[in-house]
Amino acid sequence: MTDSISDYLTRVRNAIKARHRLVEIPASNLKKEITRILHEKGYILNYKVEEKPNHQGIIKIALKYNMPSRLPAIKKIDRVSRPGLRKYVPSDQLPRVLNGLGVAILSTSKGVMTDKEARTQKVGGEVICYVY
């Protein structure tokens, strides 16, 4: 596998389409940060990182649904920057997802953050994905 972030997003997308409550994903530091942002912004219910000695570890994500309608909190999750086509943006050209209703997750020199946080800190970086 060449793109572990695409695998992460595809596992979440497939779990939502299958109406699963829990999804398990192999852990990495970037995936942990993306999961933390999704939890902070209210797109997932909860998450747990299981570290194993001499192993990669697993991120367990509890997906969030609206109880009466059973609609998922994540409507769409799209990969933007790919290994063959990186998408870097300066601080003055940061994307707005659904006119501010969605979130763009960026990898910057100051860590992984949302487009709103990057705008306030005036840093640019690589756009990882759009979530709405």
C-alpha cells in the first residue's frame, strides 16, 4: 500500500456506508492527529488508541450518527493531496469547505490542524482532506 491516509479515509467511508458503529484502523502519528481533529470537531463520537509493544497499534473509532434519522455525522470525506499530486497552499489561499461549514485538514510546519486554525496562525501547508 502506498497511501496510508487514503486507506484510513476509505475505511471510515466504507464503515459509514455499511452503518458500522466501530472501525479499526492501523495507527500512525498522522492518523492519530486526523482522528483527534475529527473528534474535536464533532464528526466522530469517540476514539481509542491501543498501543502494543513492538507493533504498529490500532485506532478504534466510534462513528457518530443522528439517532432519530440514522444519518451519519460525516456526509463526505475526500482526499485532496495524493502521493502523485501534492496540494500545497500558502496561508492567504487556504480553502473554505462548504463556505465554512466543513473542515479542511492540513499538515503544516506547526502540526496537523484545520483550515480555521491555520488561518488564525497564518501558516500554509499540505491539504490532506476535506470533511463535511
